[in-house]
Amino acid sequence: MLVALRKAHAALETGLTLASSGILFLLMLYVTAEVAMRYLFGSPLRGHLETTQLLIAPAALLALAWLQAQRGHVGMDLVVERLSRRARAAADCIALTLALATFAVIAWFSADATWLAWDIGDSTPTAQLPTWWSKAAVPLGFGLLCLRLALQLVASLGVLFGRRPA
């Protein structure tokens, strides 16, 4: 069952990363269309600035967990890579625990902000676009990142205590 959950989690990470990539592509097309409409036809797209701002959070945050699974984040490992396997696992445990605590707080409070935006019908000032869907990317992205960090922490603890291979 644990294997099935890990596969489902990995599939969700991959799906959200593909969604993030799609959003970035659409964002590029949208900005290109806005520039063309503004300079070629003298008629900019209404609410273009607000729309692009709302798309940035999902584009960036939905891929966080997948990137962590690939160990794709920038890290300073000049010292850590010279450590023994168990010492490296201990360093990983410390870093993963700190990251997990930090991102769990962000996920928790951003979920509250998302709910508030939904509840009060928060919208952008000019185009009156709802903001909750963009804000929802923050707890979703960081929540899945926390799950990935917890899985990596369990694996590092296994290495640290000699129960699992690296």
C-alpha cells in the first residue's frame, strides 16, 4: 500500500509540474498577444497585468515538490559531499527538518489566506478577477513539498540509523 501511495504522490507531482509548464506556456502566449494587441492594434487586453500576476504563483509553486523529488534545487554541497554516508544523512535530516517546519508554516497560513479570499470574494481591483485560485497554489504547492520533504526525511533517517540504503 505504501508503494501505491508513493506512486500516486509521484504521479500528482508530475501532473502538477506539467500543469505548471502549461501555465508558463500560456503565460508566454498571453503576454505576446497583449504586446501585439497594444502595439499593432492600439488596443491592449483588459486586465492583462492582473492576469499575468495571478498566473505567476501557480506557474512557480505547482512544480516545487517534483523539483525537490529530483533534488533539483540549488544547494551548497561542497562540504556535505565530503562527509561520510551517515554524516551526510545526518546533515540531510537537519536540513529536511528545518525545511519541513518552515514550509509547513507557510502552507498552513497560506491555506487560511486562500480560504479568506474565497470567503470574502476577493478580486483584483481593475479587472475584478477572483484571486482565490491563484492563492490556492501556495498551500497546494507547499503542502505537497512538505509531503515530499517528509518522505525524504524518512529515507534519510533510515540511512542514518542503518536501516535503508542511500
